[in-house]
Amino acid sequence: MPVYEFECPKGTITEKLVSMGTEEIECPECRQRAKKIISQCTFTLKGGGWYADGYAAKK
């Protein structure tokens, strides 16, 4: 299950581990309905790692 961000009408943003089809949750602070929002992905690849070891062109 992925982690999504949800925002309530008061502006509180909450991260929660939920199934992909979940569109709303209850805000843990104000108990109103919080809707799923689009957030920035935090996945990055750095260094030599898998690309240099397994997928780079061989010389």
C-alpha cells in the first residue's frame, strides 16, 4: 500500500498509508473529511548504483 497525502478544509496535511482507491480519510486533528491531494514524488537515484552496474552501456 502506498503513502498518500490528504488535506482537510482547515488546511491540515496528513500522510497516511492507505489502499490506492482511497479518496478521503478523517482528519486526525479536526475530524473533518480530508481529500487526497497530488504531492511531489520524493524518489531519486543518486550515485553510480544500479544504473552504472546493471544498465549502462559497456565499453
